[in-house]
Amino acid sequence: MTHPGLDDDSQTEPPLDPAAERLQAKLKRLLAVSGLIMVLGFVAVFAAIIYRLSDRASPPDASDIAATIAIGKDGRVESMALAEGRLILLVREGAASKLLYLDPMTGTVIGETAFVSR
């Protein structure tokens, strides 16, 4: 039940000439290099995905946020925003308004911007 066309003993291939052997070696090297570059690309993509997924900072819980923040005696908070890790409050004290820049974890004032009329 053997197939005579698949029998390798009766058919021997003639050896390649040196130019064809050099070309075959170059193609093998090209295939190896392109395969290596593809594998490195996949590794880089998966590393970037894993880095993005593992770089998530845990959200602060209630114990991390300041319980009280001191503003002026007759101050009133008009607006509040959180930007770049700072809590920004628009505070109105009488007729004057100012922005207070606070550290949300400690409640300390980082900076202040007063609004004046000219």
C-alpha cells in the first residue's frame, strides 16, 4: 500500500549549486530575523498592556481625606473642583472672592489666589 510517487529512495534530488545555497541561507536568515522582530513586537505590546493595567492607583478611602478644612470666619464655599491632585475651592468672604488650593489628604492650604477689582 505504498504510493510510488512518495517513495524517496528511488528519487534523489541533485545538489544545489553554490549560488542557490547562498540564496537559501540568506532567506533562512531573513526569515529568522523577521520572526524575531515579530516576537519582540508582541512582547512589547503585551508588556505595555500589562503595565497599563497594573499602573492603576487605588482610590483613596474615607480615612485618606481630610475631615475638616479651615476657611475664613464668614467664608462660604461657592464652588469646588479636584484637579491635578489638588482640591480647589472658590470661597466668598463678604464681598471678596478667592481661590484656595488645598491638599485633599491633609487639608492644608497649598496656595491662595485673591480676586481684586481695578
